[in-house]
Amino acid sequence: MHRHPATPHHRDGSLRTRHPRRTLNVAHDSPSRLLRCAQTARCPHCGNPIDRHSTTGPDPVSLHPGELPVELVPADYRWHLASGIAYPAGDGNPWCRIAHPAVCPADTHPVDLPDSLNAIRRRLALHTRRLIDTAGFTTPPSPPPPTPEDPGCRPQRPVVQLLYTHYLAPVPVEDIQCVAQTVRRTRCATPVLAPGTAPGRWTLMPATPRTHSARHLALPTRDIAVYDLAHLSYREQLRWRTQHCPTHAPPTAAPDLALADWEPFGPLVHHPFTATRLPANPRPHR
């Protein structure tokens, strides 16, 4: 049987239109290497869609999808995007973005919100209730209490030193995954601590830098277990900081499908994750 060639019209006589497929690329002059198609997620507290964007600071921001007129958003709540980076201010356009935590129905707001933002929050609350009723979203359980320190186990969220800065890893060092995109447009499954790369060293370091200045408050600290990468080269430490495997290490042009999971370490905020003893049996690096 021979297949008939495609006609420019449908069976009902309407014109058939074909949209050309576009390939997503990252501009060379863009400060962000993230593809916007992969940064759409759902809020873990209310289940509503959010857009994650990089900021000038160390932490990303979750923005409410879609733009809003500036007349409905106060100046303190306005955000704008420039080359993939989110800035907490207006850029003079009649449209702006708003951070999702400002209108999240699961978040408590001690300050009264404007009527325009309360309307958006009520609409998101109705959508959350609809998701819960249809089993499309479940409220997250309360986080378990931190377990007591076990010297024989490896830290679940270790403290890593690279580029003269302490960072808190989201998972054990051996499980940190590359954030680059593969040729199949999926996230790379190779760990950052890939076979054949030089591993770090577990050592005891002070939680805060020792200072002798009278202007700074001396915090009562003790030595904690740190996965030290300072003995590696600058290029290797930069690969760890950008969370790439050796194949997708800079200066490769492969875009990123996720943000780097590093979190700046704070001795007071991250006190439950600190370990004062070195792991007795760390996982061997193959």
C-alpha cells in the first residue's frame, strides 16, 4: 500500500500549518547556563507551578509563573529577569514577576498583603485544594529529627571545602550528580567524583575562621569533619563548584539542567549536620 503524500489542508478544508522544531541553546554571553525548559517545577508545600531562576546571590529564587502588571504588585515585591538572572527590583517595564513565597498559600505571612496579592494567593489555595481532593498532591511530612552522630557512618550532608569556602552538600560526596545535559537531552548520571579523578581528604577543621579582630564576635566553635578539596588544582575545584563531571567540565558548552546544590555553610544554621569525628569507614573511591 502506498502512502498518500501530506496535503496542505485538513479533511475539513482548514489549512494545515506546521511549526518548525526549535532547538534550545544557551547564548555565549548569558551569565546563566540553565535551560528554562527544565526549571519548571512544583512548590513542595502547595503543589502549584513555579519557575526556578538563578540570582546574583548564592541561592536561587522561585518565581510565580507568568508576568503581572506593575499596578497590582508593590515595589517591594517586584522581580525582573535579564539574561536568565532574576533581580529583586523593577526594570521600568509595565510587567514584572513576583516571588512564589510571597503568595504561597502554605506559607504564613505575618504582614498584611495587598488585596491584589491576596487574590492571587486565594486562587492558588483553591488550586491546592483541588489537587489534594483529586490525589494530585500530598502535603509533605514533617522532617525527621536529626539523628545522633555515629562515628562509623559517613555524613549524609557533609561539609566540603573548596575555593577557600565551606559548603554544605545535599547528599554524600560519592552521590553528588552532574547537572549538565547529555546528547539525549537528559541529566548526566555521572557523579562529580567520577572514576579516575582525585578524591578529597577528610580532615578536622574549625567551623568558623579564627579571627583576632575585636569587631567580630568570636563564636564558640569546635573542629568539625570537612571533606577538603583545597589540595586540588583551581580548575578541578571549579569543576566541583559548578557540579560537573570531567566530561562536562568547563569550558564545555553543554547547558545545565539543574542548579548546583551547594549551600553556603553556616555554623549556627547547619549545626545539626556537623560531625566532630572523621568517618571510620568512608565508601572507597573506585
